[in-house]
Amino acid sequence: MKKVAVLGATGSIGGNTLDVIARHPQRFRATVLTANRQVAALAELCVRHRPELAVIADPALEGELSRRLAAAGVRCDVASGHQAITDAAAGTLCDTVVAAIVGAAGLDSTLAAAQAGKHLLLANKESIVMAGALLLEAVRVGGGALVPVDSEHNAVFQCLPGGRPELTRSGVRRLILTASGGPFRGRTRAELAGITPDQACKHPNWVMGRKISVDSATLMNKGLEVIEAHHLFGAPADAIDVLVHPQSLVHSMVEYVDGSVLAQLGNPDMRTAIAHALAWPERVESGVPSLDLAACAPLAFEAPDLSTFRCLALAYQALRAGGDSPAILNAANEVAVEAFLAGALPFLSIADVVESVLTELPGQAVVDVGALCERDRIARASARRVLQHAC
Ligand code: NAD
Ligand code: MG
């Protein structure tokens, strides 16, 4: 029986994870559930999944969570605050941690789970973009395993022998990450001028949280994924290609030196990657229907439009610049996306904000998490200054 902590339980990945867990009561149990401020949703999940501990990030909501659980007759421990989530990720109530908090807010708990040697299911891509080398070192020292949940990386993981080998010794030529192209594929810059948050969040194939939906629309999501792939699989930027595939059925590919290309396919439903990562190295039913390729054919592929969707080019630039440039890119992007979602920044200006901050703050060597968080703070402040001028 695996005891699973679902960090970010009220989100899109959290919900899909709990769906898979509920299909296998003999194998998995959700022992820890956490959320940011969605106290009613968290209480409801506790009623359904009966964890041992529920943690709400906002301390002002702890009392309400306790009251709701008591009223529903749920007996579980309740805690609150950022540190309580981090402690739960490293604590004895779980052996498996699903890192599904969105943004840099997930870094501490993801690192804590790695250091504690947990079986770590990584959805929170921002933490590996920010602190890739530190996170992988924590996994190594902690002695646990990291299995990627991001569908592209989960696909690459499945196409590599042993999951994460030394790429050149395994004869890998390149990784090909597929991208749906987002809701604005094929549009010109002029056509993107007046895009609203709701338009940007309407993804053609996936139902996701609002931040990652905007990232998918700008192609920053694919940029973050290129950086994520670099860290997870030890591939240099030049060996990671992006290919637009609007149907999102081929989730990514690995090309070998002999010309073989291995792909992982499936319906666009995150439960496949989650079930794979939860049960790995075994396989379990995920609830995802069989893929009917005849009904989907022909499959389409095209090159990404890097001049319209500049965020992807900026992410490659940050990866090549090295040091903490990816963390700077991530921080600037989080601030810009938040401003866009609040109606305070035009869609096309997200890339401008990221570019300005990258120019202002050249990459520095990554020393430790403390220094990285300080640079994250500086980059956010810089992004807010750029925003003030932009608006
Ligand atoms: P979401 O917005 O639906 O859910 C985010 C979760 O994190 C919620 O439970 C929320 O309460 C919690 N949270 C937010 N801010 C927090 C904070 N400051 N402290 C503690 N908890 C906080 O997001 P999502 O779409 O589920 O994405 C989660 C992560 O998984 C992101 O990093 C995203 O990039 C990644 N991911 C998502 C998908 C997908 O299909 N949704 C696919 C691949 C990767
Ligand atoms: Mg992805």
C-alpha cells in the first residue's frame, strides 16, 4: 500500500491524481491533502478520501477547515502554513509525494520530498526549472526516485531504457517534445493583440489550471518543458527539439543514433502519466479510454512559430545562458502571467516583461536554495517595475 501526499489536491493534477488513487484502494491511499485557499474544496476532498492530514496554506483558513471537517464527521489532523506543507512532504505519513502545487510556491515542498527520499511524482515544473541541479542532487542524496508527470517528460521517460540513463551512452540523438501549439496556433502577432484571459485559458485539448493554460497559449509552457527536459534527462539545449502536434496524441519522442524514433501515444488525459508514475515500474488501470487512431488520423506535425510565440525562444535563451537564468525567466513569467490574468497586461507583453528582466539580470552561478530564492525575489521586483512602465 503506497501512502500518497497530494500537494495541490484541489487543482487539476490533484483531482486527476485522486481519481486514479480512488480506482485502486488496495494499492494507494491519499494520506495527506493540501491546498492554498480553497477550503471548501479541500474539506470535500477529505470527506471523500479520508486522509490522515489536511493542510491549508493560508493560516487564516485553518479554523474554517477544522469546523467544516468536524461538521462532516471527518477525523483527520489539520495544519496550516507554507512550512506545514513542506513538513508534510517530508513526514512519515507518506512514502509517495505528488508535487502538484503551481509555481515557485511548490519549490520547498518538492525539495523536502526529494531530500526525504520519497517516491516523487513531479508535476510542478517550475521547481525543476528554478532549481534543477539542486533538486536532482536532493533526489540522489535522499535515495528516492523522481518520475515525471508532465506528459511530455513522462513520455520521454517511457521511451528511454531504464527511464533516465546517460543519454549519449544510450545512443540517444535528440529528444522531441511535442506541443499542441495552444489555442492561438497559426495566428499572427496582430491577431493576438486583444486576447483576454478567458480566451487564453481555453485550451483545445487539455483542461488545466489557469497559469499553465496561459503558459500553453504563449508557448512558455513548452519553454519551461525544454528546461525541465534538460535537467531530467541531461540533454543539452541543442538536443531538445520542439514539434507542434495539434492533436496531442503523440506526447513526445526520443530519436536514437540509428534513426529509430520511439514515441509514447495516448489520449490527452493526464491520468495516463499520473497512473504510470504512481505505479512505476508496474502498470495500473487509469480510467483513460483506448486510443482510437483510425478516428484521429491523419496526425499533423509542424515547426513552432518562434517569432510570434517569443516565450519559447526566450526559454531556450535562458537555458543556454545557464546559471540561474531559468529561475529569473520563471519568476518574471509568473509575475507577467498573474498580471495578464488580472487584466493588467496585454497578452503579447508577457514576452516583453520576461525579456526585459532577463536582460536586466544576467545569470549567476547557483549556490544554494537560499541564494536562488533571493534571486527569485529580485527578479519578481524587476518584473513589477517593468509592468509599471508597460501599463
Ligand atoms: P491548478 O491551478 O489547477 O492547481 C494548483 C494547486 O496548487 C491547487 O491545489 C492550489 O490550491 C495549490 N496552490 C496554489 N498556490 C499555492 C501556494 N502558494 N501554496 C500552496 N498551494 C498552492 O494547477 P494545475 O494545472 O493542477 O498545475 C499544477 C502544476 O502541475 C503546475 O506546476 C503545472 O505546470 C503542472 N502541470 C499541470 C498539468 C495539467 O494538465 N494541469 C500538466 C503538466 C504539468
Ligand atoms: Mg506538459
